[in-house]
Amino acid sequence: MTTSAPTRYIDPALLARIGNLELVARAVVEGFVAGLHRSPYKGFSVEFMEYRPYMPGDDPMRIDWKLYARSDRMYVKEFEDETNTRLRLVVDVSGSMDFASGDVRKVDYAFLLAASLAYFVQRQRDAVGLVLFDEALRVRIPPRSTRSHLQQILMHLEEAEAGAPTQMGKPLHDVAEALKHRGFVILISDALDDPQKTLDALQHIRYYGHQVLFFHVMDRQELEFTYDGPVEFEDAETGEIMLLDAGAAATQYKANVTQFIDDLERGCTQLGIDYTRLITDEPLDRALFDFLAFRAGKG
Amino acid sequence: MSLLTPLFLLGLAAVLVPLVLHLIRQVRAQRVVFPSLMHLQRVPEERVRRRRLKDWLLMAMRMTLLVLLALAFARPYWQGGVVPLFQPAERTSRVLLIDQSHSMQAGGRFADAQQQALDLIAAADGDELAIITFDDGAYLQADLTDDTDVLAQAVRRAVPTFRATDFFLAMQRAQEVLASALHEDQEVVLVSDFQQSGWSSAFDEWKLADGVRLETIAVGEAVSDNAFVEEANLTKTRQGATTQLRLDARVVQEGEAQPLTLTTQRDGAAQASARVESSASATATIQQVEERSGVYQAELTLGEEAAPWYFTYEVNEQPTVLVVDGSRRIRSSAAFFLQRAFDLGENAPFRYRQIQPSALSRSAARDAEVIILAGLDNISAGQQQVLLDFVQGGGSLLWSTDVAPTGSARGLAQALGLGTLGGVADARQTQGYEAIIGEVDGRHPIFRLFEASGTGAIFRAKFRQYVAVEADSSASVIARYDNNDPFIIEARQSLGHALLFTSSLGTRWTDLPINELYIPLLYQMASYALDDEAALAYTIGQPVSLPGGADWSVRDPEGRVVQVEPDAQGAVWFNATDRPGHYLATSGNERVPFSVNIAPEELRLAARDVEEAYATVVAPTQGDETGTVQEAALTPADLEERQQFWKWIWLLLIIVFLVETVLAHRPYATRST
């Protein structure tokens, strides 16, 4: 892994301030890829699916010159991934994701990650789809490999807002039932629900033969809990308030969180699911590397 | 409850600080929107409750600390001396003063006093007590102790004495003992008959110390009737071969006065009697004749109930006047005129002897009743001692001079207590004319005759020169010149006395010898010397001076013999005059009989009002005005100093502080899940 990748030093907070997810995703991915020694991915063979008008920025190699000769207009071919490498980004947009102890909310981080992964995958001409969920599936975009499809994904990511309570069980079960073709499922969530529910749902997904990568997004404070003194904690989803001596409660809380993480990680391992814990103040490179490793391992 | 420094209670305002902090802390709790409370909910509720409780408890403890701090500085105390509920068993240091004077023998008083003391000891209950018995002295029988056996033994050992009463000494001694008391609560208990005569004016300048309580226990019932001889005067008059004795006695009756008979008894036999009028105070006179010379010891009695009055007297057939003539001139010398006055043959009232100064010795002085020194300039130390012993042994010394005093003469004058001899004063030079006798003490036995006769002849004598004398403070100037210088000075020494005649008894300095009253004056002075009955009677406790230079054996009225040795200065003092009666001191062939009587004031049994006595001893306070027992006034500072609540408050404060410290920093016990 090179150290000159520019995205390594891009603070997610800085990325979050960039309003255009596509730009961000491109910056992240391009930067990431540029730092690699060689790209281990060659793409897949695809079948022509449709033409669309050339847009500035498209790869010139994809222009159908025969059609141009015939029509004097430039069209690019869009191909459908004819393999079963469909990537589904399953992003948690529940209320608990709307938390930030610093400059980057978990949901923002999740979106950055999802956007970056979508961009990266689409760049490889793989199909990527999107599912946004909280206590139910909110957005469901089937995997496509077209650019327009990417933009649609990015648009949904930009417009999505976190808010509803977390439900890790039913939405993921619904995802499992909705996926028609085997592929990759990347879950980006804080999984703040009963770990067993989460694992059961992931097991359901795995049952259908999908490869699952779980990006467990957490805020630094969720992990380290550096609060002290009397603190009124308000549940971001339910609004419940609990007054605590945070300093006194920290030890038990961290023990609880550690147990929670261990349960998830152990469960994922048992299910053959790649588990990666991401902290929202860490650059996205690591996530991308893990994704690459995941792809390399599974592909 | 009162406060010595209440202003410190303003500090109680600080108590609000922990409360305000507690409330502020609660109000200003940070609010954090957290992703989920699922992990927080698993924090044990018990800890939350315990934390809340701990916060309240800490706040309460901190408020308590501030309250205790303010209270400690405010110095609370409990008025009234007794702290309810918090009064530890306060111990008392107590001195029991038990009166053992003679008056306590009347009517079983002393036995009553002993019982009262034993009762107090039995009820001591941990208090420390001291036992002091007193009469005219104070005697520590048992120092402060809580050992009741020791105290009871001390009380039982005590016996009444014949001595007088001195309440002042007793109170002072009690206070001295209390100086080493263990406890702050201190008390003096006076068990006495409160005899009136025992209270002196010394209490005007001295009171019992502040904080020391006085309890009075009066014992004995009032004695209804009491009669005693207060004093007696013996006059001896030589008449031919017999001596007329005249005894004038003052008899005091307390209670209902009734006629009494006063009788002289000697060797158990009545000698003479006289009737005493029924009066509170009456004089009775007994006259009797003694034919034989000798020393007699007799008693004046008023009946079996009354204490006898003991006296000793001497009867001489022909008393000897010894003249020690030191003059060098014959016709003007004092000896010339003295011999003419005294040497009148066998039937003369006095036997006259004359010696040279060199012959003056103890043996020469032993045979004389009166020694007249005339014109002596040098008196050796040995002769001084002879003369001093003579006077102290009961002899009378008449000293005249017509020479300038020498150092040895001045020394003798000092030793006899006459005064300081100055130089020779020449009246013609100092005042331009001769001095005459200007003033005499008409009540003095020497001059009583002259006053009675109404003659002023004595005042016609002229004195050209005389020795100027500064009389000693203990001496009496019984006659003065018209320029106020002393003419005749008298000093008493133990059993005898000395008369200093500041001019000559010859004609060298004065024309007195050719005055018609010269011989009467001499005879009066000599007779006065033989009237020393009072010198042979002492009171209980009075030391008796015996002729020095030898060991003496003294037999007391009960036949016990006490050996007395000379002190460092060679003087002999017998101090054990503890009981009334006749004593006899002997040393070789010398015998000195003397009598001792109870002090007349001790024979008066009238008691002082107890409350009045209490007020005499205890300084005026604002306390109880009704009871005889009155606590000494204690200022608020005294009360607070006694109770010292602040110490207990500080102790409590420290305990609360330690508990708060431990509680505030104690980590929570984790519950294993």
C-alpha cells in the first residue's frame, strides 16, 4: 500500500464539506486508485445494453464510432454486467446514524463511503445498487453499471436523511428476499440493535449465496465515551433522556460496547462475513482497501 | 444553650453553598444526543440511584461540616452549670474543714462533726476529698484522694483540742489544698459550731477564690448557759510578815445570768471565795493572806461545769532588791540614795543588797526579785545574758544611768526590747531650762498611787540631763518629760519586765532623789515588779520562754514530760501549751512553774449566724440569694471554659470530614455480569 495516495490525507470532515458526492467519490477513488501499484481489477465482460448520448467526461473508448458514422452523433454504449458481480450497497439511514461528535456524522460518513464504493465499482463497470433502510427499506435501486445509474445512486445518497429508529432485522431480511441474483452486499451501518437480529438477517442474506461485507460505522465517542460529569443523554431515535454521571458510567458502557462489537464480529466471522469497523474520523482509504481485499478474496 | 461568640454564626450562610452547587450541577448537566441508549441502559440502575443518594449524602455532610465549623467558633455553653443529657459524671474536688477547737467539746459537737464528715465521705462517689482539721491552726490530715478508707481514718483520728478558733487560717489552707485539685468543680465544706470569736477581720481582704463553692454544716445545739472567768488580776501587797493577795476576776455569763460563787482552790482545797453578781459580765474580788513564801499554783472556779482559770503566783517574805552600782561618785551616786530608800532593816518591805558590776552573776541574780542597775557603762556579754535571763525568768529590772551609753549598754537595751539608746541630752542646752516630768500613764500601777493622791509633787522634779531613747515599738513609754522625750520605758520579756529610767537615780543629773516622792516612786516600781501574776499565766498555744542556756524538762497537767533544748541563739521556748492547767519546768535546781488557760475568746460559745459567716467567706455573687450554699458567680467565659463544647464539636467535625472524604473518593463496586 502506497503512502502517496492523496486520499490518505483527506480528512473525511473535509470531504463532507464538499457538497457534491460525485466529486467526492471521484476524488476518493481516483486518488486511491492512483496510489495503487497496479489495478488488480480488469473489469468484466459485459453485454451491450443500450446507447446513450455522449456526455463530456465519458470514456472516449466507449463511443460507438460506427453509430457515429451513421448518425453523426456520438453515442456511448452502456453495457450490463453479464457476470453475477452485482454490488448492493445497503446503507443504514436510521436516526442513530445522525450522530457526530466531531464534524462528520455517521450517516455522512456512510454516504461518502457508499458513494466512493459506488463510483469505484461503476468505474470498473460493475453493477451497483443501493438500498437505504431504517426500520424499513426506504430506497431500493437495483444494481446497474451505467453511469446514469450511478448518478441516481449518488442523488439518493445526497437526498437521504437519517431519522427513523433502527431496525436491523426486518429490513435486512427484506433485502435478502429482494436480491434476485447473487452478488456482493455491502452493509454500511452502526447496527445499533440486538446483534443477534443483525446476524440473523445477515445470515439470511448469506443463505442466498451473497458475499457480505459489513462496514460497522461508529463515531469515536461511541467507542471511547469520553464524557464526564452529569450528562443528559438523549436517544437520537426515541428521544428518551437518561441523566448519568458519565464518568462513572464510562467503564460499564465501554464494556458493553466492546461486548457488542465482539458479538458482531464473532458472529460475522462465523457467517463468513467480512467485518470492518470504521471510525468516522478515519480516512476512507482503509475502507476501500478492505473492499478491495474483500473483492480479491471473493472474486 | 448560649453562645460566647455568636457573631460566628453568620458563617452559617456558607451552608447554602453546597446546596446551590448541588442544584447548579444538576441544572447544568450537559445534554448530548446520543445514537442510542442501548449500551447506557445496561449501566446498573443501582449505581444511578446510589450516585444520586451519594450526591445528596455528600451535600448533607458538607453542609453539616459548615454548620459544625460555625458552631465551634461560636463557642456554645450551657448556662446553669449542668448540661442535660450530655453531662458526664462531673467529679468534684472537695475539702472538708472540721473544727476541732475547744468550743467543739461542748454538747457533743465534735462527735456530730465527725459523723457529718463520715457521711460526706461515704457519699463521695468518685470525688476526691481532703480532710483538714483546724483550731487556731490548720492541719492537713488527708490530702486530696478518692480513697474513702484513708479519709475515714483521718476523720476518726481527729480529736478536739483546747485551742482557740481561726476560720481564716482554715479557709486559706483549704484553698491551698484545692490548688492541686484534679477536678474543675471545687468545694469547701465547713463543719463547725461557727463560734463568733473565730471570725477575724482578715476576711475583709480575702475571699474564697472564684469558682470554689462553700457548703456550711453547723453542728451542735446552742449552749444555753455558760459561765467562765475571762481574765484575772493578782495584786500582792506585803504587810509585815504576810502578803495580802487580791484577785480581781471578770466573770462572763452567756445565756441566762445567775448569781455564782467564785472560789480559789489550791491542791484541791478551797481557799477563799467571792460572790459574782448575775450579770453578763461582772467583776468579783477574792482576798486572802499568804503567810509563807513560795510559788503557788491555784485555780479560780465557778462550779463543776465551768472551766477553771489557772494561775501561778509567788509569795516572797522579804523580796530582795539587788543594786548593781557602777557609779564612781559616792554622794551623788544612785546607790547612795537607793540604799537609804531600801535598806531599812529586817522589817523593811525589801531586803537590800548592793554589789559591784564585776560581781553580777547568775548566782547573784538568782536570789533577787528586783535588780536595779545604776550607773553602769560597760556591761559584758555574759552580764547581758545574766540580766536577760533574769528578766525572762520573771525578774524585774530597773535600769537607770548617769553616764553616756556605751555599745554594750545599747546592746542590752536592744536585747531587752527597750529601744535604741542615743546620746546624753542636756535640757538646759536644748530647751534652755531643765526638763520636768510632763506626762505619766496614770493607769499604770506605778503611777496609780500618785494619780489617786492627786498630788503633783512628782512633777516638780527637775532633770538637767537624761539619755535620749528611741523606744522600741513593742515597749511602752509610761512617762515622758515635758519635751515629750521618754522618761520611763517598760518592756516585757517573757515572765519578767524591764524598766528603763532615762535619767539618774542619784543627783548627778536630777534633783529627783531629794524630792519627797523619790522613795514612794522607788517603792512603787519595786512593788510593781512583785505584782507579776499575769506573767505566770499563759493561754493555750502561747509559747513560754524559759531561762536560756540550759535544757529544761516541762511537766504538763497530765504529767507528761517534754524535754526542751535551747535553740541556735541559746533561747529556750516551750511551745506545747496544748491543754489548760499547771505546768512545771525544771532545769537542775531551777524551777519555773506556770499556768495555761484556754483563751477567753474560745470560752465564749456564742455562734455566728451561718449565712453571715458564708457571706464573710464568699465574694458577693449574683447567684442564689436565699440558701446558705451559694455557687460562686461564673462568667459566661468561665462556664464555656468549664464545658468546652467546642472540643466535642471539632471532634465531630473531623469525623464527618473523614467520612465525607472516603465517601467522595470511593470507587463504585462493579457488578459482575
